[in-house]
Amino acid sequence: MSKPHVHGSHPDVIKRLRRAEGHLRAVIEMIEGGRPCLDIAQQLQAVETAIANAKRTLIHDHLDHCLDHVVGAVPQAERGPIDEFKAITKYL
């Protein structure tokens, strides 16, 4: 059995996903309750935003920690492309 793969950002990711879960439950209740489409669309936007933020946090954490662990032996002077890659992912 492998050991758990846990990062410092995981509690924040979980918090964001739980927020999305709550918004999604609200969307279902709104549809079942016949709420206006505009209200439902706004709540769906909140779900999408929470999930996108969770994904972005997870990916950036992975790049910051896992990628650095693998390329850690690369001299700082040669890390330009790696640092640029990490910087450009912030625009995903």
C-alpha cells in the first residue's frame, strides 16, 4: 500500500470543493423548486468558479512542489524555462 500523497494546499482544495458541492446542491433544489433560470444560472456560475479555483490551486501546488522536487538538482542558472513554465500556468 502506498503512502498518502498530501500537500499543504489540499485542505484549501477540499474547502473549495465542499463549497462547490453546496452550490451544486442548491442548484438542484432551485431547479426542483421551479426557481427562475437567471437565479439558477448565477448559482451554476458559482459552482464552476469554485471548481476552477480548486483545480488551479491543485495544479499550481503540484508544479511548485512536485516539479521542483524532480528538477531540484538543476542549477538555478539553468532553471529559466522551468520557472517560465510555472509562471505561464497561472494564466490557465
